[in-house]
Amino acid sequence: MSTKTPARDRYVDLLRVASLGTVVLGHWLMAAVTTDAHGRAAVGNLLAVRPGLQLLTWVLQVMPVFFFVGGFSHALSYRSLTRKAAGPAYAAFLRARLQRLLRPTMVFIGVWGAGALAVQLLGGDGPLTAVAARLVAQPLWFIGIYLAMVAFTPPLLRLHERYGWGAFAGLVTAAAAVDVLRFAAGVPFVEFLNFAFVWLAVHQLGFLRADGRLRRPALLAAAGLAGAVALVALGPYPLSMVGMPGEKISNMAPPTAALLCHGMWLVGAVELLRGPGTRLVARPRAWGAVIAANSIAMTAFLWHLTAMLGVYGALLALDVPLPAPASAAWWAQVPLRMAAAALVTAVLVTVFRTAERPRPAAPPAGTRRFSGPAAALGVTLALFGVLGLSMTGFDGLLEGHTAVLVAVRVTAPAAVLMTAAGWLLVEAAGRRTGRGTG
């Protein structure tokens, strides 16, 4: 039997780096820190100050591209592991995909949790302390959703192999039905199902690309853009494709059919750019930059808000005036703030990047009876723990601060314990799967 490995798709690596980089730059740009008369800081959103800029999110909200790339990579990885194991390889697949995701995440959680606890025990209280402890954990929602995509890869890949575009259409239909039940029938809590249906539909497009079935990207882009425009113009959906403070309806949390259409438009657009993108990464220097960026991408993503808030904290400590958001003076400061945030991020990446280095793993030769269920339980605990922590943040650890995850109240310590327990379960199950090989 042939075990030939397909040639690496360099354009996919470029998309992975570019999408995360765009998210980081967007967060740095949109953050608008202000202080009140008592010196307390608040972090607002540039898009709320200048609503006309919300149209930019139709190009810059690129998280769907990362999930699309994830679907492509997960399909190839799971099929490769299954061939090597000559059978199911679920636990080994989860461990392999989660190693570079959860290890740096656990380091981030450990450092921030210990730091926040120390500040609260010592009674430290800076102008940005409380808001930073809440805000830095918010991007963890992305880790939680990505964990769910990894967990659902095997069954959804089987559906893809059997139904192709029909599997994608089924997820799109389910997402649309959820919105109908939510907005037309007022069914409570149903909207949370779209955390799965919307993002898994985008993920499914990655499966289609892996099999060479995205043959009409222009049609996909046009259908997605037309659908998003119609839903925003005629329906209850807001213009912004990112969450806005104080809005009653968000396209992001929970995701909506409008965001799914936006994802289709973006996926079609990046596929139309595949030719020039592939030529770009064929150049040795460009490809070397992509490889270097990919090796630290997750660490940089986890720490970029810490860096940004550190820059603002230094400005406040030095009594540097903070201009009114979106004013001429504010825009003049943007390049300096972003350069400083990039420098601090580089320092943090240098300190913490070892957690992201890949570890060698033995190829699975067989499975233990309960390795698959144990790994499934582990990834479930991890994803709920990470999502819970993204909502509670690190503030109020001693006061038992809680947040509502779907319909369940969670605390930060409980979320951390779930994440750690889930990670250890996946690690143990994956190792058992690989034993007996040499």
C-alpha cells in the first residue's frame, strides 16, 4: 500500500499566519483605552466610537479563514494517522493536534492565574489591573472553538466523504434554522447551537479543499457576500462582523447566519488569491518567514493582548496623556503604540515559545479499548474549561467571580481545573494509543 505523503501546501501555511496576524493587528488597533476622573481605566472599541469603520470588519474579520485552514489540515492529519495505524486513531489524533495548542495555553493560564492571584492577595490595584485580568482571557474563546473542531473532525470527515457538499449544506441549513428559531420563534438558548453549526460549516469547507472540491471559489464568494448583505440589510443582524460593546445582537457571540455567509465570502476570496499566494511562498525568503511565524503563532496570539495592555499601562504609569479615541492625536499615536506592542510581544514570545515547540510522538500501532472515549472526555473538559475561562477572566479569583457559559455558572478556578484535567486525559490516552511501537 502506498504511503506517499502529499506535498506540503505552502499557501495554507501562509493563510494560517496571515489570519492570526490580522486578528492580532485588529485587536491592537481597535482597543481604545480611556481614563475617568478617578484615574480608573476602561477599554473601549474604536468601532463603537466610529461606527462607520465597522464595514472594515467585512474584510478584517478573518477568523473564518483560520478555521477553514484548520479543516484542511485536520483532514490530512487524521487520514495520515489512520493509515499508519491501520484503524481508528482518534486518541493519537487528538494528542497530536492539541500538543501545540494546549501546552502554550496552559502556560499562559498558569502565568496569568498566578500573577492575578498574587496581585489580589497583596491588594495591588493599578489603573488597568482589573480590566486587564478580564480582557486578556477573552481570546481563549477561539481556543475552545478550535478544540471542538478537532474533536468533531472524525465523524464530520466521514460525513464529508459520504455526502461531500451535502454535509456542508446540512450544517448551513442547521445554522439558518437556529436563527429562525431564535429570532422568529424566540426559543431560549437555541442560539448557542450556532457555536457549533456555524464554525463547523466553515471547517467543513476545509475538508472540501483537501479533496480538491472547491472548484468554483468565485461562486462561493459571491453567494456568501450576497447572503451577508441581504441578511444585514433586511434582517436583525448588525453591520459589524465582530462583537461590539452593549449591542443586543452580535454576529459573533453566538455566531449567526450572517457570520457564516461572511465566512463563505472570505473562503472564496482567499481561494481566488491562491495563485499569487502560492507564487509568493515559492520564494525562499518568503517561505522562511512563513515557517518562522508559524512556529510562534499560537504563543504570539495568546500574549498579544498582554503586550498591548502592558504598553497602555506604561503610558498611564508615566502620565502620558491618552488622546480621545479616533481623534487626530489618537491616530498619530497608533503606529508608535503598535510598534511598542509588537516589541513587547516579541519579548514574551522569546520567553514562552518553548511550550509551542512540537514534541516527537510515536506513530500509533493499535488502540486500547478505552483510549478513544478517554480522549473524547478529555477534549470535552478542555474545551468547556477554556471557554469558561474566556468568560470569567482572571479577575475576582478570591471573590468567586462567576460567568454564565450557555446556562451554567462557572468560576475561573473550576475552568482551570477542567482545562488541566482534560489536557492530561488527552495526553494519557494518546500515549497509550502509541505504545508498542518502535
